[in-house]
Amino acid sequence: MNPKVDITGLLLDWKDGSDEAFETLVGVMYDELRLLARRNLRQKGGSLTLNTSGLVHEAYLKLADHTRLGLENRGHFLAVYSKVMRNILIDMARSRAAVKRGGDLLPVTLDDNHLQIEAQAQELLAINDALTRLTALDERLGQTVECRFFAGLTETETAEAMNVSDRTVRRNWTKAKTLLQQYLS
């Protein structure tokens, strides 16, 4: 990322409707977005037929039409971009699950690679369900998980994105991990 670029200024311009500001912002942060996508794919998506660049571009298309999001800083932008990526992966996992239950496709013989993809899709759906339950219980806990786990933000970056203290993030992260483990077991 180029430290001379005013990320906050680009976010404000995008909020005001400037498509060029969004394109510049994504261009400046492209390497970070690829790292974010790689982390999302490794942790949650495995080989759901989408690569790192594809995930960044899919999220770009989803976000390009949304001005006035009110993103305040780099951390907030990364958290929202990561959430969009997660939603894309979850939609893909749901589609796989629908196909697994029949869909409109003809039956095929599954090999070990197909079975692994199916298991990853089921795991991703279980994580999403647990996160949905957690967010329903406490929205701030859900946001903390999205920032820390899905976006890979540090405690400080998460605190900045959520406008809370580092200590609050630490407490929320510990509580969220405990609750997620309970939901997943």
C-alpha cells in the first residue's frame, strides 16, 4: 500500500458517489485485498472453484454499486470487504450443498477431491451458522469475529474499525471464541 495515498479521503469521496475514488482505493489496496482473499479462501473456502484474484474481483463487483456505506478508515474498509468475501464463499457453499441434495444436475461419481470440497463447504456453512447465532446474541461480538478472523485485522486495527478500545476488542475476542466453540461442538 502506498502510504502517501489518503485512504480516508478516498472513502469519503466514494461515499459521496465517486466511482473513480473506489477504483483508486481498490487499486491502492489491491495487494492487501489479495492477502485478505487468500486468508479467506485458506481458512474458509478451500478449493470452492474460486481463486484469490477471482474472490477479490467478485467482492469488487458487489461493492462497486454501494456508495454511501459510511466507511471511516482502512480497517473498516477491510472489514466490510472481508464480509463481502465471506458472503460470496458462503453462497458458493450453499450452492454446493443444494447440488449435493440433488439440484438439477445429473449424478456423478465423487473422488477424494470432490469429497474434500463438500466437507469444506459443510464446515463453512457450520461456521456461518455459528457466527449468525453469535451476532444475534451480541452484534459487537460478531463484528469482532469478522474483523479478527475473516479480515485478519490486529486488535488495534479492529478497535479502530469498531471505534472501541483495544482492551474491549481483546475481551470481545476471548468471549466470541468461547461461544463459537460451544456453538460448533
